[in-house]
Amino acid sequence: MTVCTPDQEKAINHTAGPAQILAGPGSGKTFVIVNRIRHLMLQEGIDPAHILVITFTKAAALEMQQRFFKHMEGERPPVWFGTFHAIFYHILRQSAQYRGYTIITEAERRKLIRQIIHMHKQFVYLQEEDIEEILLSISSYKNVMEGNSLQFQKMTPEDFDVLVTEYQSYLREFGQFDFDDLAQECLKMLREDRNCLLKWQMQFRFILVDEFQDISPIQYEIVKLLAAPEEHLFIVGDDDQSIYGFRGASPESMRQFLTDYPQAVQIPLTLNFRCHEEITAAAGRVIAENKKRLPKDIRAAHQRGEGVELCSCSNEEELQKVLAERLLQEKREGTLTGCAMICRTNFACGLWAQVLHSAGIPYVMKEKRKNRFAHFVIQDIRAYLALGQGEFLRRHFLRIMNRPLRYLRRDSLLNEQLDKEAMLRWYRHMPDIQKALTRLFEDLDSLRGRRLHLQIHYIRKVIGYENFLREKYGAKRAGELIRIAEEFETFSRQFVTIEEMNAYIEHYAEVLQEPAEKKEGIFLMTMHGSKGLEFDTVYLPDCNEGQIPSDKSVTEEELEEERRMFYVAMTRARQKLCLFTYKGKTGKDGPSRFLKALYDRTD
């Protein structure tokens, strides 16, 4: 076995009872888990069929299993490796009650919600773009368990209850689970069926959980049941890397473990084998600002690399230019493939993808993500732009004719190529509507001759698109949608013509479809997507207020999660970390407050 640190050795040799391994970035947690399994089998004589290893992704489970087999020199002992969903599904399928059940696909879920909406007249106000948020609301409710009401902002609680009841009834009628049902039904069965619980407790006598800080309340409850009564529960995690609050995870799970198991052994892995010592120290100073965390003293194991660089620019345009020049130099030196650019949001990735594309810098979209340019807000604005350019097609007009509400009717659209005069004649006996239509035509004409970003601004503010969003979706949801419109306006400043922008949007859609493994270039990803990865050099271009932390994060809890995301992004860098910021126009968009932990001055 490879030589390990005293902390790693202590964790590996732990045998009986609960243990919490505080594993900071680059501390060798996978090494510890794999070698502990080996220790349990070879030194303690534990039957490998009684060992369960739980991860959060299929990729992580497969990597863990392969590394374990490699350590076993060709042997393949029957240790259980799987995700929470896979393990729960297996448990359910072994019972007579759920033996024939299958898992509904995401496409089928969307289709089902669409069918339920069409079946009920009271849901006529719901749009296609609402389906994704409905599904997220259902998922959130199922994962949080107690203290979470069944709700979706755009619907009354009563209507949402009707929709969810029908959704669940359909799944049961056709013998299907969604992924969130797996946990709910598994917990229910283990609580109600004593024999079933005893069976799986005897099967999974030793349980190891990776990335424990990402566990949801319901997943934790199941793990506790399975681990009883022997409580050979070995959890590995880092509350400082808990960044999935939107799906029910909380750093509190690490602290709660010590409350639930007061006899647990706590073993910190204090050496970071990944990051340069300056990066390790800088990240440590940032995360130390969080109040609700388990104390740690993480030190770097080596000094290899260049450390941390802060680049402060006068404005966003200068930042883009300076960073592009830096990456072109990386390209010339042949080091670009060892670099990553990590952004706060998917949309920011889209903005930077355009900068990279324009500068001739190849990039790889590491994450499978939706095309943000396909969002209905952006599609609405693009329809307005097309009409303003004279592309007077029926499909464009249908998107925007009642956004805002003008009481225009579909049957007034006589042909695919629309005739303005014919439409006005159609409404000749409805003077108010004819007046609204005339004003719309005038507004479309007003778009011509304006710079592209000013056209979008006119659509938002003068035509009244943002007022439409507020009236239709309410203040809270509208705020998010308006932000998308604002970001799109900012994005459009990079183009002179609509044709140029449309060409890039088409290019971006193509890039999303290309397999990452077949491309070379700098890796482009979000902070969430960077979790578990590492690179020689990491560029963080979003180190400004409103971006990191997001201006949507206002509570202390939300700000602490934003700081954890920044910490995760920083610790992806092995040799060099480059932080980019600009002065901004106001205090609200200046350098990120998180940088204050690093330097006295950020200007």
C-alpha cells in the first residue's frame, strides 16, 4: 500500500462504530475509503458482501470501484458500490410490493405534467416554461421532508396539491417511481416493515458514505436506519464544500452527525496534496469567514506552482481583454488544456464562451447543461428583434403579440408572412385593440437604427416586457426573469448586428452538443460543475459583487453558501489561481467582499 499520513492511517484502520472523516480539498479521501475497505476485508476479516459504499454520482461510484479493484490486484470482491438512488431502488425491487416498478425518465415526467395541465381548465394560465420549475418544486418538497410546505409560487397551494396528487396517482397506477420517490418509499418501507429493515441491516453491516455534506435529510434518515444497531457508519465529507442547498443538502449534516453519534471518532485529514501552499492558505482565509462550520487547519503538502494572482481591471471590458490575452498566451505555450475558467452561473459561462470564441480561444463545455439562450425570456426578446428587423413572420408574432397583453387573437394572423394593413383591417370594429396593434407596429419600427443592446433595452422598458413579467409571474419570480433579460442585454453589447449575435447563439448550441472528450481547450464550467475536479491553473473571472456573491443571496445562510462555492472554485487549482475583478460603477458591483479576506485592498 502507498505510504499515507498519520491521519489517513488512523482513518483507514478505524474498524468499529461511527466515524467522521473531515476531508478537505485534495486530502486523499478516495484513497482513504478504498484502503479502509481493503483493511476491513484483509485485516478484520469482514465479508465484502457486508460492506456498502455510497456515492452521489454513477461516475464517482464507478471510479471508486475501479480504484478498489486495482488495489485488490485483479480480485473483484463483492463489495456494494452505488449511488443513493441505485441502492434505494435495489432495496425496493427486492420487496414483493415494488418488484415490477420502473423509474420514469425526465422526458416522461415533463410529458406527464404537460398532460395534467391540459386536463384541468384551472391550469390554463400555466406555460411550457413553467413545467421545469413545477418539477423542481415537487422534488424539493420530497427531499426536505418535515417543515416544507407543498407549494409552487405561481399556483395556489390548493391547485398545486391537485396537480401533485394527480402526478403521484399516475406514477402508482403505472408502477413507476421518480428519483425522489425512491428515497420516500424506501424510508416508508424500512420504517413499517421490521423484517425488511432487519434483512438490510444484516446485509449492510459496514457503511461508508462519500461526500456526506451533500446528503439530504431523507437520505440521512435511511442511512441511520440501515446502520443500526451496530452503527459501523464511516462518513467522509467537508462542511466547507456543501454547495447544494437547492436540493436539500446542508453543512449542518456534518455537525448533526456528531450530535446523533456522540461516541463517533472524528478524524481530520489536514494535508492538502492538490493545491500550492499559497492557494491553500488563501482559500482557508476566505472560508474562515463563515461562522457556522467545523474548525479545520488545512495545510499544503507541497509548494509546487505559482500561487495566487489578483488582477484588478478598470471595467468589465478591460477584464475581458486582459483575460483573453492571458489565455492566448496559454494557447501559444501549449498549456491551455491544463486550465479551467470557473464561472458563478450558466449564463456567465455563455457570456465567456462568446469572449473565448471571438478571441479564437478553444474551449470545452465540461458540464451537460441546458442552452440558456433557449429560455423563453430570451426567445421572446429575439422574436421582438426579428420583427423589428422586418422579419414579419407568424411564429415571431405569436410569441410576443400578448406580451404585454394586447388582446390580440390568433385568427387575425392570416398567413405565415404577415400583412400589417390586413391585420389592422381585421380589428377595424375594435378600436381599442386596433390602437394597441398600431402602437406595437410603431414600437417595432422604433427598434430599427438603434444599437443592438439599446433595442433590447427598449423592448424591456418602453414596450413594457418587464411590466408583463411582473404582472404575470409576481414580484419574486419576475425578479429572476428580469435578471435574465438584463444579462441578455449585457451579452448583446459584444455584437454590432443581430446576425452576428444569432450566428454565435447557433454556434453555442452546437458546442453544447459536442462530446467534451473529443475537444481540446480551456475547460469552461460553473462553480457547481467544478466540484470534484482539479486543474493546473484556474481562472475565476466573476470576482465582483452581484456575481459572487450573487445579488440574490441576502441572508447569512445564503451568503455562507456563496462563500463555500467560492472556496470550492479556489481549491480546484493545483499550481496557480487567478482572480479577476474590476472596479465597477457602484459599490454594489465592485470587487467581491470575499476578496477582503485575502488583501487589504482590491483596487
